[in-house]
Amino acid sequence: MRVLLTGFEPFDREPINPSWEAARALDAWSCGPAIVHARRIPCVFGLALRELDAAIDELKPELVICVGQAGGRSEITPERVAINVDDGRIGDNAGSQPVDVPVVPDAPAAYFSSLPIKAIVRDLRAVGIPASVSNTAGTFVCNHLFFGLMHRIATRPVGEMRGGFIHVPYLPQQASRMAGVPSLPLDLIVEALRVAAATSVSRREDVREPGGQLH
């Protein structure tokens, strides 16, 4: 079994992106019956989806977990839903800043993750890692990639491929420049992705708990 784990290059003048630092730490890691393959994705509208498509075509993974940075969040947050809109609060790394543009014209308004997001949160909390389900992946390149992934799964699947998106907080060295901004150390984020991958590999069905977040 092959797991594609993606992280983003740095953006918005940051020298580092925790999503890629954590993803690349797990490249070639054996997760039960699965092997993790890490790929770095450019923080550029359009190009991000082409790079993701190329990685999927190369690896033909059974599971795809995309990871992105969510500065200001204090928890690991598996995303529930991707929406069909690009609306950049800033330009991407190529200077593009789309406003109210569909990710994929004439595609559905939204797709839900096919990862067991509540089970991931449960398992993360069980080992002491702060986590909750998120109901918004934003409208920047993270959501763009998430929607593109789920549209690919819906329209051009590779076998029974499943996938979804997880946001991670800043690293301490990023947050130290901004008063009051939360962060998590890299080793904890890496461990969180290990847990998320293991949970996703081991179960297809999610747990059923009330509400959008587990408490």
C-alpha cells in the first residue's frame, strides 16, 4: 500500500513551512502495511494541482494526505470539507491572487474528506496531541489543493483511493516573531502525522460522534 503525503513550500515571506518539514520527515516510513511517500507542493494556484496530479500518476497511491500550515491555530485540524472557490487574501508564490474564482469550473460546490477525520482526532487526543475537526480549509492554496484532490478522486480515481487534508500550526521559531500566536514543535507535528496516517490506513469508516468537534 502506498500513502502520498504532501506538504507545502514556504509562503508569505516565511523561511519555513511546518507542513513540508513534517511530511518529509516521514518519507519512506513504514506505516503498517503501507509506505509513505512525501512530496513538496508549490504554493501556487494551478501549479499545485498539476504537481499533485503528477505525484498521483507516479505513485498510484491508495491514500493521499495533504498537509498545510494554518498560522494562528493551536491544534492539529483534519479538515471536513473543501469548497470550490479560490479567494486569496494574499498573492501566491507566483504573485497570483484570484478572487471568487472556482477551483474547477462546473464542478460541485464542495467535497467532503474521505479520511476518518473524527477517528484521527480521537487517536491524536488519546496520545496527548491537541486536535479538533475543522469545518473550513480557507480559500487559499490549501483549500485549492484539497478541492482538487477530492475532485480527482471523484472524477478520475486511482482504484479506491481516499484522501483529505490536515492543517498544522506554526512552528515555535515562526510564532516567536508574533506575540501571542500559538505553535507546536516539529516533533509533535511529525508524530501527529504518524498517528493520522496510521488511523487512515487502518480504517475506512469514521467513528460517529455528535457535533463538528470532539470534546
